[in-house]
Amino acid sequence: MTAREKTEICKNLGFIGGGQMAEALIKGMLSKKILKPGQITASDLTENRRNYLKRSFRINTTAENREAVAGSDIIILAVKPHVISAVLEEIGPIVNSNHIIVSIAAGIIIHSLEKRLPKGTKVVRVMPNTPVLVQAGAAAICKGTAARQSDLDIVLQIFQAVGKAVVIAETLMDAVTGLSGSGPAYVFTFIEGLIDAGVREGLTRTVAQELVVQTVLGAALMCQNTGKHPAELTAMVTSPGGTTVEGLHVMERAAMRGILQDAVRAATERSRELGV
């Protein structure tokens, strides 16, 4: 599909909430030429934020959520979960069956969205993660009862503009939240620990951080680009009786894999508890 075809499919798009996630999506869509600036409207209560978005991306901005909805075909709810109910109550009366309502609010299930909107409203739920902010996010997408495959394809285009996106059943959204949603924090903690280890062995913190960040980035790119299983890539670094196998032995003895599984399980269960 060409950029022009994508533009023809994604007519007008409105953001309810003009925060960092909305900004990242705007930047990605414009850079991938999925939409033109004039096709995007963002509503936000803060005048300074509206002025920033208008100045930076030449999009339309408004202080009125209903105005953003009225002029758009696709509505992305980019607000905090605790205000979703109030937003849906406000915009519900002007939402119609032609709109695609996309929610990125963590923990808000499709049924909860659909029951607050007119019957037959096309709803798509998305769980992105924070690397969307650097156009390298991971997002999971599921559709509601009235949404069609073509609607899902449009939402996929949007989130593929800022990273990778996959389609899943909503029953797996809590697992996604525990894995890729919370995952950046696990990786940041791992990075921080490696940096501290380098400092302990005599490296300056600046040098240690540069080496660790590049090492993690390079390792991730090897996983992504080579198609090899992580175990195979590990074996490529691990010589018999060498330094790497000694370090791996310590990690196995500490049950690092089990710790990661427990962390994802705990985050997944917490997501289920918070779901509404």
C-alpha cells in the first residue's frame, strides 16, 4: 500500500488529549506520510500545549473535544484512564457509526467503552508502550464488536508508523500490559544494573552507560534483524570455559529467567485487577 493510498483511507483524525503519546503518533504519521497536517485535529485543555502542537506540526487544534470529534473520522482517546468516562459522556452524543473510536487508555476494556457510546460504534483498543515516544514502540491492537477488519487495518497503519503493532484477542491484553507495556521499565532496570556493574569494575559512569546502552541496542537489533533465536545468538558469544559462560552461570544461579517470568506474571495480574 502506498503512502497516497494510506492517506485516502485515513481521512481526518482527531486526538482527544494532546500529550506526549498524541505528539509521538502525530510525528510518526506525518513522517510516514499517512496523513497530512490539515487532516489532524488535537483537542487539549492547555493553551500552551495547543500552541506547541500547532506550531510544531501545523495541525489543527481546539480546546473543545466535541469539535475534534465533529471534524474527524477516526478519534484517538489519548487521555488518562480516570477521565475516560467523562470524555465519553461528553462526546457520545455526536459519535456515529462512521467514526472509529481508538482507545489507548490502559486497563479500559472494550465493553466498558462500547456501553458508554451509541450502539454500533466501531471501537478499537490499543496498548502501546513508551518507546512510541522515540518512534520505536510496541503496540497490541484488538477490535470491538462493531469494528471491521478494514477499521483494524487503519489503526495498524497508524501504530506501525511509530514502531511495531500486532493484532491480538482482548483476553490477552493483560498479558501484553505485563510484557511490553511494563517491559521498558524492566529493560531500564537491567540497563541501570549493568551500568552500576561497569562502574564497580572501574569504568566511569559515562563510559559504562555509553557501552551498556549500545550493547543492549545492538543485541536487540541482532534479534530483530538476523531471525536467529536468542539462544543461538547467546551461543555465538559464549566460548567454552570463557568469560561469558561464567557470567551466565551467575545469572542462571540467581534464576534470572524465573525472576522475569514472575515480574511479568505480577504485572499481568495487577492489570487484571485494575481493568474496568
